[in-house]
Amino acid sequence: MQLIGSFLSPFVRRVAVTMKLYGLPFEHHPYATDRDGADIGRFNPLGRVPALVLDDGEVIVDSGMIIDHLDDVVGPERALTPRAGADRQHVNRIVALATGVSDKYVAAYYERTKRPASHVWKPWLGHLEDQVHRGLQALDGMVQGPWFVGAALSQADVSTIVAVQAMRHDMPHLAPQGQFRALDGLVRAAAPVDAFASTLPGQ
């Protein structure tokens, strides 16, 4: 399989981490949306990442759809998202919040870095960053320890950890160490895990 997109994207990276945790090999093409639009467009007409090219040539886009497919590939016993019931709803609520935080962080990043300084809309930027802060605060209060749902790593952890690490890579003021103690613990717990260590932003 081929994974399209840079690990700077928390959406690409949550797919990569999931694939590595599942032991599914892939070829990585670290295309970035701001410089490789034509290359990405061959896989997704919207020019968005991630995209996953399957062995038969079919392409799946959107990190949620890709991960749902990967969960089916490995089966319910290994899937990082429970397949049914209250446990699935609980994990998916956290994932929705984590990916929402990622959306707002990316929007804030673009507002800060892609516009001329004279055109940055500071009230809108402040609104986006406030949304990120409130989302992280909510996530911080949901960790049961050592992972979100206790002893087992889940997709809730993957999606949240990659969001925090993406922010700390290029907008560290959004998630400073020490402000969200439980999230700091998640990042520390993930540090020795190869799926996280080998896909850090910028690699």
C-alpha cells in the first residue's frame, strides 16, 4: 500500500501510526499540500491528504475512512476502535474531539503562516486558538490513565497524541508542556513506541 501525505499532517500521521501498530507495511510518499498539489491531485481530486492506495490500485481518501478500512483488514480483535456498543461510542467521541482540535489547529496554522501579516484576521485567529485550547482542556480531563480508556491503547490515544505533537512541532504555544498534564502523560507513554517514534512530524 502507498500512503500519500507528509507526517507534518496529524491526519496523515494518525493513519501511519495506525498502520504501523497493525503491522501493515506501506510505501510513504511525503507530499505536502502547499508544494505538491499536482502529485496529490493524482490520488485525490480535492488535493487533500491523506490518501491510501491499496494493493489493487483503489484509492481511499479521508483519514477516518482509511482507518475504518484498516480496522476491517485487521479484524475486530485487533482494531483500535471497538466495533460496536458503548465502548465504540466512547472512543469515537474522543476521536471526534481530537480530530476537531486538529482541524482548528491547522486552520490557525494557515491563518498565521499562509497570509501576509497585514491580512491576518486576528479576531478569527484568536477564536481558532481558543477552540483548540478548550478542546485540549476537554481531552485532558477525559484521560483515565495510562491511556484514554485505561490499560489499552486505542484510536482515541493515537488521534490525540498526533494532534498534540503536531502543535508542539510548529505552534508550540497551543499545547505547552505542563499545561495539560494528562496529555503530557499520553505523549510520554507513546515516546518509546516505534509507531510513534518513527513517524514524528518532519520525518
